[in-house]
Amino acid sequence: MKEGVKTTFVPSLDRVTVPPERFEEALDPSTALVATSHVYYASGAIQDIARVASAAHRHGSLAVIDAYHATGQLPTDVHAAGVDAYVTGGLKWLLGGTGIAFLYVRRDLVPELTPQIAGWFGNARQWEFSPQAFEFHGDARRFELGTPAMAAVYAASAGLDLVLELGVDRLRARQTELVNDLWDRATDAGLDVKTPPNPEERAGIVMVRRDDPAKDVRALALEGIVVDYRHDRVRISPYFYNIPEDHEKILEALTR
């Protein structure tokens, strides 16, 4: 924690989402930054980032959004949303694996921000190879760090090619069909689903509360079903390559 900086956490009352108005209630003139997720990892709930950004700006704050669970399956216009920074990566819905991140920063804000971590790619004088010469680029390159992991770059590029070929709007439509089907089946099966009941608020994650989710994940893996868990929940994340029969299989295993 940086000295002199106070952090305020806005808790979720239902452990599913945090309404934008709760963020605004926590803001005051001293707030420098509001950070939240576009999609909550523990529930799959979609956050209204435009409302969060608008509230932040009314109080003179910046809005930084973590989009790792959104990019690739949730169409997003960062300009329309009015966010100041949007951070995501090749992992998850972009099909690119680990080791690479993507950063958007509002263009007019770029010159005002000074990175606290510097790498030689962020140095406008990098080719002078002088330990005494460092000057941040005047554009978005100032946020770059060192030499990227090229294997991760190639993997991310291949994943992006797939996503762009399919189209994010098509992916979103298919994802909505799958998640709604899984949510309905899990609810009908009497499972404790911790994902929003409103279909418009659901991203690509369905969370099911379990007494021992780690044990469930291990048992499901033995049946060829790959899921994960967070806190007291099993996290199921269908994507375009899944079919409803996959939902039947995992729910039958969970109820068993």
C-alpha cells in the first residue's frame, strides 16, 4: 500500500454484485480512483461500468476497469462507457493463454499519467542504451514495460484471430444461450446458483455454491469435466464450443 493512500472497499450485500449507486455513496472529493470489474469473477455478474465511470467523474475521480472476464465474449465500447482505463489480457475468453496483458487508457489522459514501474520499451530514448537517459514516451507506449514474452504474443495473436473471425456479437449471442440454459437447468435441479437471476446481467460464468467446491472440482476432473472454484462456489464457464448436453453431464455429476 502506498504511504498516505487510503483504500475503501465497497462490499457486496448479496455476494453477487455491487450496484453502481453503492460506489457513488462511497465517493468523496478526496477519491482519486475507482476500480472495479466489468464482470465479477465470483458470480459472473456484469457491472454497469458506464454508470460507475459517470459517478467517478462527477466526483473528480478516475475509473479503472478490470475486464479479464469480459473481453472476448462481451461487446464493449470503452468510449461510450467513458472509462479512463480498461485492463484485460489474453487469458480466458480471448483464448490466448497467460503472459500477456492489454491496456486501454483514454487518449487525453495519457500525457498526465506517469507509470510507477518503468521498462525499456516505455523509454522514448531506449535506443541510446544509456543508464542516464530515460524519458517516457509521449503516447501510450509510456505504459509498456520490458521485452514481451514472444510465445505469449503468438498465442494471444492466434486467440484474437479466432475471436475476431467468429465475431464478438456472435460469441455474445451464443454465450447468452449457453449461460441461460445452464442457469435454468441448475436452478431447476435445486442447486444454489449465485449468478444474477436477470439474464441481461449474466456474463459467461455460472457459480454454484457448494459445501466443498475444491472436492467437487477434483471429482469432476476425473469425469473429464474441467471447471474451477472460487470461495464456496464451483465456477462453470461454457463457451461457444460447448453444447447443452455438457450442462446435463455436469449437473448430473454435481447432484450425484
